[in-house]
Amino acid sequence: MALRMKALFFDFGRTIVQHPEDGVGLEIVKETGVENEEDARLIRDAVFSVAKYANFIDEGSMSRDTYKELLSKDVPERLVPYALKAADYPISRLPMIDGMKELLTKLRADGFKLYITSNLDEYHADQMPQTETAQYFDAMLFSSKIKVRKPYPEFFQAALQTFDVKAEDCLFIDDLEENVRAAEACGIKGLVFHGDPKEAEQFIYANL
């Protein structure tokens, strides 16, 4: 039976890879040389807080220099060098979610077009083409590059235009419900991802 192939839009953090706001962020901080658990958590929460800075640097409305200047005031002076080093972690340090590599391999073999559509700061977005993750995707679109982030409709409109696809021919997978609902308002059917690639697989193949 012939299947109607879909263009698949994937978020990045907490969808393809682990998010630095979670456990992997604590590991990244400790790799800078911080041994005290309380210090490591304090730095993790300051450096990787989505609510505090990420939205601004992801949409390109805050420079990286400003971000680091503000970050330096969020931690005790003795921890500033570690915090700044943690902020410069390589994007390749984020491990893929268990089972996601296998899912992406299957989807590519079945002929799907795969795209990353993510809120991500420019510093890390520039590193993405050199990562292992990039090999699974046909193209990527990042908020910092277009100066608008999810869940604003302009982000999804830019994705459709950039990838030259129609909304009705796309599926969107993201861990945040507000992003999925925004995509659906633009005509793109979506799934709120809960960390299980099998759930994503079932959603994709059920919507061919």
C-alpha cells in the first residue's frame, strides 16, 4: 500500500536530546571542576534556566555577552568561572534520548523528510551541523537565526516556507504543549512528546 509521506518537524531539547536544565546539565557543570553538589545545582539552575534567560537568547533579543554579564551576577563570585565555562558547553555534549536514534534511522529508511525546528541560541545553533544528530535530518531551523521563537505562529510559518512544505503535509513533535497547540493553530498536527520514542513512532505512522 502506498503511503503518503509526511514532513516531520522535531523539537530538539527533551525531544531529540536530553535538556541541560535536567540531569545532564548537572553533569556538564561538574565537568568544569565543581565538586560540591549544592554549588553544582546552583550553577546548573543559573546557567540553564529556560525561564530566566533562554527565551531571550533563543530569540536573539539578548546578546551572549549580556547573558554572560547577567549570569556572572547570579552566582557567588567564586563560582563565576565555572558558570561561564558551563555556559559554553558544546551542543554535542547533550546525549540523545534512549530509542530516538533508532526511530530516526527507521524514519529515514522509510523515506520521511526530517527537520529540526527548535528554540536554540545562536552560539549552539552554529555548532549543530557538526553534530552526530545532524546526520539524521534534512535541514534545521533555529529561533535565534530567524529572531522569533516557538510558540509564536511566525516561527511555524517560517518553517513551512523554509522547508517548502504545506502544513497539512507535516507532523510536529515537541515536549511543550503550548508549542504543539501553536503548531496546530497553523494547521500542523502535533504530538506532545513525553520522552517515549515509541509513542512518537505510533503517532507518525498513524497519521500517514
